[in-house]
Amino acid sequence: MFAVLLVLHLSIEDRAPWWAWLIVFAVVYLVIGYDVLLRAGRNIVHGKVFDENFLMVVATVGAFCVSEFVEAVAVMLFYQVGEFFQSYAVGKSRKSIAALMDICPQVARVATDSGEETVDPYDVEVGSTLIVRAGEKVAIDGVVESGEGYLDLSALTGESAPVYVGVGDAALSGAISTSGVLRIKTQKPYADSTVSKILELVENASSKKAKSENFITRFAAVYTPAVVIAALVLAVLPSLIIGYNVWSVWSVWITRALTFLVVSCPCALVISVPMSFFGGIGAASKHGILVKGGNYLELLDKTNTVVLDKTGTITKGSFEVVGVACADGLSESAVLLTAASAESSSLHPVARSIVAAAQKYGFQSGSALNASELAGRGVVAESSDGSVIACGNIKLMNERGITVPSEINDIASGTVVYVAKGDKFMGAISIADGVKDDSAAALSALKAQGVKTVMLTGDNYAAAKRIAADVGIDEFCAELLPDNKVQKLEEIMAGDNSVGETKGNSDSIKKHGGAVAFVGDGINDAPVLSRADVGIAMGALGSDAAIEAADIVLMNDKLSQIVLAKKIARKTVGIVRQNIVFALAVKAIVLVLAAFGIANMWLAVFADVGVAVLAILNAMRALTVKTGGNGAAVASPGIQTEK
């Protein structure tokens, strides 16, 4: 419509009186910009005068006052085009986060004495049994009681491949069953389930503002009245000096002042900066990384030190056999099978790890009789041939008068289970928390980006040293209580060189202007997560306290997600800086030109709306990030010389 009207105006401008064109263009102006007028009026009533809506109204109404009808309508039209691009871009970023909202189950199917009943998830009591068929969502966190199948966790963790679950496996709320029928015993109320926690985090994300966003808000509050005053001075002062009684002089300087106002509108900054951060949050959420606010993306970009917990963060948080030492020429399989026959009736994690290792050699449960657990020492059981099997620590061996060869103690560090049958020592099994598959590569990639890595753990020194060596940690400190972790983190944040075991002469950990991130998963990590510049929690198996205290949550528990999160943060902050520099530079140039009458209204339109559109299009790049390999080799340097 505007294009047709513009052609008519150019063709028959002289054939119609000025007031006719005023009426026509005023109607078009109101159709295009009525919402801007309403917002400006509403904000003025509420005491919020100086914003972009006020600037647009002053500039366009002023253009009408100097008979620049086409320019007035054009400014409002292009401003609305810019608003459309903003809505489109924000809509795209919202969709990536809103996709998480779809994981919320609407109903839960509960097993009852008479069959099954469909109820609201909030009404399901802890300990109830849920029935989940193929294609249905798990409503509440629980453990599989019967059945087996695959769960689609893509909405929770970003993993594309379904995960197999059987009896005893955890089933997280929001996961979708792709096959079979599962009976799941609930372990939490719906309000405390994984899906509810995720939604809570997502809802909080938009309420947090980054420092750059706060800067833009403060900047606009000062900038807008400043340019309005400058425009008034430009409109009045030259006219008073040159020809206070000559309308043509007033018309020239008022036009320049109005052009100055149009150029000065800060919508490019006010719109594009927060949208860039929201786009970054959306991009992260699509990959199972939940960020509570744009300020944490900004801080993550500045992070040059990553401090990590060990158990459940670098390691799997579950025991596995890492070594077997055999006596008298016995085989590894013989030691494991003997130990498993005694441990098979125990539910202790150490016993389970031994049984799991023995199953690789064909072990089947039920070969030991009359097994009894001795608190703080181990297990004693009678085997099928009548001999007594003892599995436990050195105290148990001493009690039974069994001598352990000194060379046996040279096996790998960790929890050691000694095995004896009758009065004969058979060997020792070393059990430790296994390292996650991607830990070494992720830490290597972080170090390639210039990030220092530190491990703080409550585990014993020997276990910490072994893990640090395996994954290439720069520094570590072991045997820490939760309050000790906070103290050590504060030393790191203060730039203390002597935090723990190091690889020699290490520079100050926290460089000037850098930030420190802490990564953890347990309840004991919550105080440290709160104290760090950026707290990063493992979301899939992490404790509720850790997730609530953290600023960023990794839903698939992989350290490699930190590398991706930093990549997203760096791209997002880079886009924000580009938009700020570009917008201010263009506006500064055109403002000077407008003040001297060189810039016309059309150039002012470009400097305002054109810059805003370009900045918005640039901000939309934050919605996507390449997730290709980082190319970093896995480093395993020698670690920590003892002091």
C-alpha cells in the first residue's frame, strides 16, 4: 500500500492540495504505527518517557510538521519492518527452548488393584507404579520394576540414540518409551522430578540479564534524554542566532533536528543485544545445555580456569575393577570367579563391580552358600566344595591369619579387595571409579583454548593422583571436606599459586579479568557451585541441590559439553560486541552529518532502521553453532610431583 501511495504522490503531487496529502498519509501512518503511538503514550503515563517509542513518535510527528509526509510514513514503516525481524528472530530462539516445554507429560498412568488409572502427575504418590507404553512419556522419575525397552532422552540430554533400560535402571521423567511396556516405581513427587526441574530452569533463563544488557539499559536511559535535548538545542539555538523571525530558517533547523532524532533512536542496540543472548541460550538448550541467564554466557566466555569435582564429574561415579593381582600362578579369571561367588549375594557397590567383572568369564550367581557380611571388613562365604572364601580388606586377612605378599600391594590405587580360599591367599582386586569416556579429550580441548584445569575432591590422595594423571589435570587437591572445597576455590579465584599438587612452576591460576567455573554433581558441591563465578552442574544424575545452585546444567553429564558451551558463549558475546560497535559507529557518523544538514531523512532511516535490521540479522547467527570435532588430541602428561 505504501509503495502505491508513494508512486501516486510522486506522479500527482502538484495536482492535490497539501492538506489532502496530509490526511492520506496520516491515515496510512496510523494504520502502520498505531501500536507505537499507544506504547509511547502508555509509557509516558507510567513515567517512562525516554525510550525508542518516544523517539519514533517525536521524529515522525515532527516530520509531518515540516510537510515531510513520505519520510514520516517511511520511518514508521521501516521501524515496523525491523520489529518484524526482531519478532521472527526471537520466535526462532524461543522455539528451541519451548521444545523443552513439550517434554512435560500431561498425564500419568498408575497401576492399581483394579488395573490402571490415568491421573494428573501431581497427584501421583512416591512409591506408586507407573505403566509406560511405547510412544508415551515417563511422567515421574523412577526405577524400572519390570519390562525392558528403549527410552528416547533427546529432549533431556540432546542424545539422538535411544537408551536401553531394564529392571533396576533409572527412568527420567520426560523420556519417551520407544518400545515395550515398562512398569516404573516412582522415587520422587512430580514437582521434584527431572522434567519439573528443567522447566523451572528454563523459566528462570529469561529473567536474568547479562552485564552487556544492563549496560544497554543504562545507556538508553541516559542516551535518550541527551539526544532529545541536543535535538531541541539544534532546532532552537541556530534559528535564534541566524533568524529568529524567519520561518525558512526555523524550518531548516527543525528538519535537521528531526533527522537527528530519527538517527539517534537506539533500537538497534536495545533489540539486538538481549536477542543475541537469548539466541545463545536457545542454541545451547538444543544441545542439552541449560543456561539460566545471558550473564552466565558472558562469564563463561571470560572463563580461563575450570575447577572440577572428581566423582560423578570426571569419573562415572560407579565402581569397576581396574586391576587384579594373582598369587601362586593363579589366573585373573580364577581370582575374580572365586571372589564373585562370595560377593554375589551382597548389594554393596564394590561387590557388584566384582560380580560384573566375573561375568565376563561366565560367572553365574548362586555358587556360594551361607555368605555373611562383616561390617568394615568384608564378606565370608562357604563355597560349593565346603571351603571358606574370604573377601575383604587387610583386617579380614589378618583376622584369619592369612599372609598377604608385599608385592601384591603394588597394584593400582583404589579400593583393594583381598581374596583367600581356605588358608590360601589367592590375590587382590583393585576397584576404582572409572573415568568417563570423554573426560580426557574434553579437558585437553579446554587446555587447548588456554583454560587451566584444577580438580578438587574429597577422595583419597592416591585415587585423586591416578585420575589426574589419566585425564591430564593441571592441578589437584584431595581429601577435602565441602567447606575446604569452598576455601580452595576462593584461593583459586584470588589467584593463589599454591592451591594443590602442580606440575612445576605454575602461573597464577586466575588471570586478570578472567572468571572461574566450577563443575560438580553432588550435594556437597552445592556451596562451591554457588560461590564460583560460573557454576556448572551435571543434570542427568546430579543432585537436586547441585542443579539448583548451578548457573549452567549439562543434561547429558558429559564434560565435552563444557567445550561446546564455551564455543556458544564465545560466538554469542562476539556477536554482541559486533552489534554494539557497528551501531554506535554508524550512528555517530550520521548524527554529525545530520547536525550539519548533510544527512537527509532517508539516510536517517537507514542509520536507525537499517542498522537495527542488520544488527538483528547478525544476532540471529547466535541461534546456530557448529558441533564438529574440536580437533584436540587427548593429552596424558606426567602429573604432579610430590612436594
